[in-house]
Amino acid sequence: MRTAAAAPAVAQGLPAGADQLLTQLTTLGSDAVLLLDPSRLVVWASANAPALLAGSPGGEVGEPQQVARGSSLAQLLDDPRAADVVAKVLATGSPARGELRQNDWRRVLKAVAAPLLLPDGRRQVILILTDITSERRLSRAHQELIANLSHDLRTPLASLRLMAETMIGQARDDPQASQMFAGRIAAEAERLHALVDAILDLSRLEAGVERAQIAAIDLWQVASEAVEELMPQAAQHQLTLSLRGTPTRALADPARLARALTNILDNALKFTSSPGSVTVTVGRSTGRPTLSVRDTGSGIPPSQLPRIFDRFYTGDRSRAGRSSGLGLTIAKQAVELQGGEIKVRSAPGQGTLVRIILNSP
């Protein structure tokens, strides 16, 4: 791989000082720099360009793409807008910029191009590429958060308003109808209360306001209390909820661990159809204390597995009324704050296995 120090030998025929300028550009940060001729062929490339262009056509995902002198821009960047940015610079002689999608949207690059005039009058283009994938993902997550939060708040609020109007209108003189609507209002209010509590809970976890109180605890006790708490919910859904394993010691925050396990169990019970079962197992996995929750539900498609811990993500929005989409997010945050980790294994038609892996005392 070429280094920035080799730039003068590679980029021959540049104006005085241009080679130093190119080298300095590569030391300003993680930006990659390409020097292109009017045919959009590489004259010079910074040492970090191959890593930034990893996964482009001609290399596997994550494999650095070789940037040899004479390579075409189309070989290195699979977004045609890259050529448009360079063409604009060549046509106008002024800087241009754009946003590129690389490797099927797995990487987002900011492209800034500027003209470079050679002593013989030929014009070349300096193209600076910056990886802004994390920024765009964060922005997209924020937009999804607002959209999902608006949806999850608007639905119960609309129901509350409609039922209240019915109670003071058509059902005003019907005690039976009024009682029915009052029960529904109480249920919707409880749902709103749970949603707000979950949002505040997640906010405190992410802000680091709460500190984990780590101690040597008995996982069996935490698991048995969580199972006992959710046994009525399991009975309501006509599901079997059971606890297996042996008493196991672990380093954890009992309150946070109970919260995480309860959220995972609640999620499993909501998305497992009757007749079905949810089983909690206490023991060790790869030598570490582990709490496992296995359900006989419909399973999770591979395309959805990477997103199940995202805020408000429910996979199927038609089932969103059964879950706020925050339970697994809170569980993951709570477990990781204790130095543990959560692993999920699932497949359509084969149920789901969620494991909380902790540290030994």
C-alpha cells in the first residue's frame, strides 16, 4: 500500500508545493484524498483511501479496495453522483460537493471537489471523501424516534378523546356502556403511563444519571421473582411460563437485572401465540453466569434481527399496539451498564432465544 510520503513520486508533474498540499490534506483527519485527471482517472491517492473505499465493486464488503494510479473513479465509487461532482468542477472551474452512497448504502460519504491547475494548463480535480455514515445513521434514528413516538402517543390519545366524548354524549344515560368505556379509558391511560415510564427509564440509562449497584447476587432469585410477577400475564394469554436451572452467582445490579429480564419476558409473552411456552433457564454459558429466555413464538426474520434493540422498533407495525418497542432497548442498556451482554438467536418458525450473559463474582 502506498503511503502519503510517496506522493511526490506518484503525482509527477504537479505545480510546486502541490504534493506537500496533498500530503497535508491527508494528515488533517480521516478524510481520504484522490487526485483525478479530466478523464476521471486516479493520478494520486492518499494512503487511507483504500480503507475508506472498502467494499466497492471489485472488493468484498470490508476488504480494502486497491487504489492504483490509472484506476477509474467508477471502479472506486459505485454512486454515479461522484462523477457528477467531478464533472461540475471540470465544467465550471469552481468547487463542488455532494453526498454519495457506497456499497449499497452501507457507507455514506461526503464528497468535496476542487480544481487544480497544472503548469501546462491542464486541469485536474482534488476529491476529498469523508465518511459520514455514523452521522446519517444517527440522524435517521432520530427521525424514526420522533415518528414512532408521535405514532405511539397519538393512537391512545385519540382513543381516550373518542371514548370520553362518547361517555358524555351517546353513552351518558347508559350505565353499562359508561362502565365499559371507563374501563377502556383506564386501560389506555395505563398504556400511556407505561410508555412514558419507559421513555424516562431509557433517558436516564442513556444519560448515565443512574449508577449500577454491582454486587454478587443469586440469579435464581432474580429469575424466580420475575417469573412469579409475570405468571398472571402468561395465564391470561394461555401460555406456559416456567423456570429451570440451578442457583448461580453473578456480579450484577439486582434491580436493573430484574428490569431487563422482566422486559425480555414481557416481550416473549406478547409475541408468543397460544398454545405456547416461555422458559427461563438459569445457569452458565461459556463459563459465565447466564439467564436465558426461550419462547415458542413465530421467530424473527434474519433481516430484522440487527434492529430488535432499536428504540420503538417492533418489526411489524400492525402489531405495534402490543408493544412500545422500548422494552428490549432498555434491557440491552441495563445489561451493558452492568458489564454484561445480550445475545439473540432466532429463526422464523423456530422461536427465539435471548441470553443475558454476566460476569462471575
